Amino acid sequence: AKVTAGKDEL
Amino acid sequence: MNIFRLAGDMSHVFSILVLLLRLRVAKNAQGISVRTHELFLIVFLTRYLDLFTTFYSLYNSIMKILYIVSTASIIYTIKFQEPIKSTYDKSQDSFLYWQFAVAPCAVLASVTHLIGSGISGFSFIELLWTFSIYLESIAILPQLIVLQRYREVENLTGNYIFFMGAYRFLYILNWIYRANFEAHYQHHWVVYICGVLQTLLYVDFFYYYFKSKKSGGRFTLPT
């Protein structure tokens, strides 16, 4: 699965 | 998770702890902007709606809740707890955040979200997420303005702002690291631009912070 900058961060 | 992101998050937590400690030890709110923390609370509440929709990790969820609760606690302490409450000078903390922060960010987020995803891809949660990215980039402004008005920066206040800025700087290193070492990683230019802008706002503060640490003297800002 692709992860986008910021999305899985705080 | 990489070392820069973890260090960044820890720096953020540390900054919040330093501020809470500073409020309790000094028993006053001089030089502290409650408006900055109200903006951060709006940022966290709009961004972390994904707590209800997506599970990333236990670490991620716990930190989100911690940020919301601790920021709310800062606001509560300054606005409602005596004797701190009566030392908070509203007239010094007068940044018009609805007009100059919340409303412009809401407009900007609506426009960019609609351009990015179109009417068919419109999502209210996504819109609020984008809004929170914009708003976070300028949320420290009321605090920097209050600092400028008081000019003399109390030790723990300086440290709290320093760790806040360090957190943003470490996130830039985190993105560079992720872009180079993570598979399936996608860039998000709004996140990057806002992150860099947010860090740049601290540059001036960093300059005087390090200068005062080096000389071991008092931390004062120039007029």
C-alpha cells in the first residue's frame, strides 16, 4: 500500500 | 518510523511538558500566548479525525490523543486556573486568529482540496486534514508576537519554543529520509511547503536563542 507524506504522521 | 520523526515527536512532547511545567512552577502566564495553543487545538482536532477512520499504529493513536489532551490542558490552565488565570494578559495576546489564520486557511484548503480532488472526490475529512496542515504552519505566530511584545524571554518559555521549532525542523529531515529510504512513499507538496514555512518562522527566534545560550546572558529580543 502507498503511504503519503504527512498522512501517517502527527 | 525513523530516528528523525521519533526525535521530532519527542521534541514536541517535551516542549508541551516544559510549558506545562513552566506554568505550574512560575504560577504565571506572562509571555505565553494562549491563542497559539487554541490554534494548535483546532489543528489537532481537525487533523486527527482519522482516529475514527484509519488505524496506523498504537504509537500514532496514543500520541494523537496525548497532543489533544495536553494542548487542552495548557489552554484550561491559562484560562481557568487561578492564580495563573489572573496573570494572563489578554491585551498582549490579541492576534486576530479567526480573521488572519482560521478563515484564510479554510478558504485556501477548500480551494486546493477542490482543485486536487474535484467535486466527485470531495471528502469533508480530507478537507479538514488539508485545513489543519495550513493552519499548523502559522499557529506559532501569536506566540512569536507575544514574545516580541514582552521582549525579555523567560528561560523555560524560550526552551518550550525552541523544542517546538526543533520538532518542525526534524520533520523536514524525516521527509528527506523517507523519500530516500521508504518504498511506496508518495510526496505531498502541501505538507512539505507548509512544513518548511513553519520552520522558517522559527529561524529568527533560533538566532537569538542560540546567541543568548552562547553568551550565557539573558534572553532578550531586539526592538
